[in-house]
Amino acid sequence: MRISCLLLVALPCLAATTTPNPLLDRSLPIPFDRVGADHVAPAAKILLEQARQQRDAYLAATGPLTFENTILALDEIGDDLDAAMDIARHLDGVASSADLRRANAEVLPLLTAFRNEVSLDPRLWARIKQYAAGDEARTLTGNRQRLLKQTLQRFKRAGADLDEAGKKRLRELNIELATLGKKFNDNALESTNAFDLVVTDEARLAGLPDGARRAAREAAKEKGVEGWRFTLQQPSMTPVLTFLDDAAIREQIYRARNAVATSGANDNRPLIARILELRAARARLLGYDDFADYQTEDRMAGSGRRVREFLTDLERKTVPAFEREQAELAAFRRSLEGDQAPPIAPWDLGYYAEKLRQRRYDFDEEALRPYFPFEPVMTGLFGLVERIYGLKIREVPGAPVWHPTVKYYEIQDPERGHLGYFYTDFFARKNKRAGAWAGGLVSRRDGAKPRPQVSVIVGNMTPPQADRPALLTHREVETIFHEFGHLMHAMLLRVPEPGLRRTVWDFVELPSQIMENFLWERECLDLFARHYQTGEPLPAALFERLVRARTFRAATAQMRQLGFATMDLDLHTSYQPARDGEPVGYARGILQRFTPAPLAADFAMPASFLHVFAGGYAAGYYSYKWAEVLEADAFSRFKQEGIFSRKTGTDFRRAILEPGNTADAAELFRRFMGRDPDPSALLRRLGLAN
């Protein structure tokens, strides 16, 4: 048997046939050095059988129905299965291989089928309803009352009240949707990895920052070619589109990025059409007008109509400044190249915007890189959370990892003791999913068999080079702080009932996005922003230029996000294939309204839009802007009371981070701010309102 070693570390990959399956090992740290693709299916089959035995024991239990044996016991069914498969899926995202992708794809229908078995089992549903109608249920208060209500709603939304024909159809829809989402993700990864561009004439690199040039040189050497190699990974692509003078290369990179997963076996466009069809069918089967209404029912927005009103209102308030910004940019190009300068193309936008920013503010973001070396950034971040939350973070050396750059940490809280562990994996590389995210690998359990939380935060930042450490842009540091906010949310949850840890989706970005605000405050930057060679603090003049440039083209940036959110919403509410044609072309027409330059006819960015078609943001991309309104307002309290205020941090922790879903999200916000959100807070921060 061929054993696949998916890990990128100099550690042995042991055969599943001669050693215990590491995916069945619940010890910590997680034995990442022993996990291979061949372990996934055997572990899934063993744990599926165990989960079915748990379900059968749950149904066979006799005696009075209680909250413990009826509601809490639900979360124990398949818990070990979920933990093992979370690890397998995680590795597929950060150390993917053809073998691992196949292994995860093989077990996905089995896992989805089992979840259907649980959520659609009439015996299980009858037991829950019987308990809910009993005397004990009527006496529940607080968390227990809320969890019962949430459990009833969860099962109804999962189709528990459908007839047998409806349940059969729902099972089919769920399995196909899960399979298509996995395929969508794999296609995007393989298509992204398939592209590179090698430039052999150094003269064509004019304008490219020295760090990006060095990285491209090293990337070429790694592949054994001469010249400078560019990929579609963010640290390689972004400097090209922002600084490179050669418009032909900018165009080539831009077109390649927006054609990812649109050809051959990796073409995602047919998958998009089918995913939308299946989501709409699923929503109708469950009694909703469309998929957006289904998704938003249990969120702060409450309905697709409310999301539409929210997005339309923000668009209306942003368009005047958006139009001014485009006129300014076009005039700026003419000032450089004369009145005959051509209209700005999509691959020109970042380039000319950067030149205008440098002219207007005497500010070049690349000048910040030397002051943001990765290790001090992390030290400063840990120092910040120690100040506002009182947490202690230390690295745990020697833990098995999936790549040499991955680190493992422990978090201690003076109030609650040991909170858990987390991994960091922040540098871009091949066979790693694009973007940045945070996730759980082991969910904390309290009670008789306690276990700590184990989480991971992942990014695709500029990696270190042979002769210098990883030097980050301010935006990359923002991403690290953002993901760490998600991590804090997971670590600080103080909810004994696992079923109440599921924060509503349009509130979940508040704890992450609020962390970005600290990076615009001098006191926070002074914790770590020092030149990597001289140790010199970030110069005051450079900081002032950074702050002045914060709202540069803010309307354009906001319109971009509103475009994605509107496209997502329209695809899940208004789109009709017979009338509107294929979905990528339909989406392109929507995005054009929010885009400063004409989109090319082959623009197909939705084909690699993992958030919407392979992640959790379907009919939910609006949540970024929704939460941004909340965090812009909430951070005003930190500004008023001091960004390092332990009292403010403690109040934020108590009101926002610890409660999970034990209360409505709007109520949690009121607990922290003492009032409802101020909708104008975001517009004021962006300079779009007084």
C-alpha cells in the first residue's frame, strides 16, 4: 500500500497499517507528525460506527426525560467524529495534496449522510419534542431555556418536520451540496497552483519594491528556473498590481487571477449554477421564499429583505464619494500622461491609486515594512491582549506541526487558569488555501471530562527571505490582529452548554474586526513597531502619514465590499437562470456597478469566491459590513476610556466574548455600549459623514 506523507516537516510519516490511527488519538498536542491521507477514511468509518452507537444508546435510554439526557446529550453524539474530521479538513486547507483531497472527498458524503440521519431521525425528534412538552421543560430558565428553544429551532430548520419524501429529497440535496462545495474549493486551489509567470528581463520589473523583487527571485530558484517568478498568492500578486510599471504584466496577472477555476477539469462555473439551484431548492423545501431568508432567519438581520435595505442604504450614502474618487483618479492619470491618457483599466486601479496616495500624503506603505517584522508583531499582539484581558501567552516548543513555520502556544488566564492552546500558520506557500481564517480543532468541554480549547489561525502573509525576516505590510498586520480576534472569541467563551457556543453569523466578525482598530493607535504600535535592523521606533512623521491616508479611497473600498455582498444576495434571491443566463455573467453585471473600471468580458472572479461557494458566507457576505458598523461604534468606547483600559477590555470580554449565544446579539451589544448601535459610526470613521 502506498502511504502518503502530507506533512511538510522533517518528521516520519508512519503507515496507518503498522501504527495506531492518529486521528483516533485524543491526546494533546495533536499528533500532526503522524497523520497521513491514508488515515482519514479508516478513522471516519470507525468513528461513524461509534457515533451511530451513541445515537442508538441515546434513543434506547429509559427512565424520565431530563435536560441532561435529552438536550445536553445530543452534543455528545458524533463529538469524536467531528474532532477527527476537523483535523483532516484542516490539513486539507494548509498542507493539501492530491491524496488528502481525495481522502476528504471520499468521506464527505458519509459524514453528511450521518448528519442527515441525526437531524432527520423521527425517533430522535419525537424524544426532543416529548421533553419540550413536559413539566421540567416548562420550569427551565436562563441558558437551559434558551438552549431548548435553540435546539427545537435547529431541528425544524434542518427539516425534522418534513414528510418522508421531503426528508429523502433533503438528504440528497445536502449530500450533493457538501460534495460540490468541496470540489469547488479543490478546483480553486489546483487552478491557483497551476499558474506562474516567469520574467527574465529585469528591466520589466521597474517600480517593483525590492522585497517583492527578492521574493520573486527566490521563488524562481525554488522552481529551478532563471529570472523572477510570480504566482497568484497574495504576497506575490499584490505588489505587482500595486507597483509594477509594466502594464502588460499587471494585466496578465490580473486576468489570470480573475480566471482561476474557469477551464478544463477545474472549471467551477457549472458548479456555481448547480450550487445555486440546490440551495434554492433546499430553501423552498424547508418553507422559505429563498436561500437568503433561510440563512438570515436566526441572525441579527432576520431576513433577506432587511439585508437588502442595509446594503442599499450604505450604497446610497457611499456613491457620491465613490464617484468623486474615480474622477480624481482619472484626472490624476491625465496629469501624469496628458489629456490623451487612456481610461483606467482594472489592472491599472491599484497602480495609479498608489501613485496618487504617495503624491497626496507622501506615504508609501512599503516604507512601513521594515517596522513590522513578524516576530515582534506577534509579541506586541500578545502584549496587547495581556493588557486588556490579562492573558498570558507562551510558546510551547516541540509540538508536532504540519510545517516548520507553524508554532504552538498556550493561553493562561489568571482568573480561569488554563484556557487552551492554539497554532499559528501565517506564511503563504503552495498547497495552502488562499485567504486567512481561524478555526477550532478541539472544542473545550467542561464537567466530568474536561478538555481545553485548541484552535488555529491561518494566513497567507509575506514569508521570510533568505537574508531577512518576514516583513509585513500594515494590512497584513491587520489581518493577523483580525484573526486573533476570532481566536480570542473562541478561547474566552464561557458557556458550559456546547449548543450555545454558536454565535450568530452577522455578529461573529465583531470580535475580529474590532482588533484592527488598535493598529491605528500610536500606543499600540509602540508595543512592537520598530525597525528590524536598527530597533528605531516607527517615526512620528511616518505614523502621521499613515493615519492621514487611512480614509484614502475609502468609498471605493467600501463599494468593493458592498459589491460582493450585493452579488451574493442577488444570486441567492433574484437570480433566475432562464432570464439571467449563466451566473458568472450575471454576477459580473452586478459587480460592475460597484467597480471603478470596466470589467473584462472574461472576468470570472466568482469562480474562485470560496467565501460564498465553499465557505460559510453564502447569503451572508453582508455580515462583514454589518459587523463593521458594530465595531466602529464599539471601539469608540476604547478610545474614550483608553485603548489599554483593563476595565473596558473586561467589559468587552464579559459582554461580547464570553456569552456566546446565551442572549440575543443585539442585547450583548447593548450590555457593552449601554445603547443600540450608532449606524453613522462607520461612515464617520471612513470620512463619509460628519
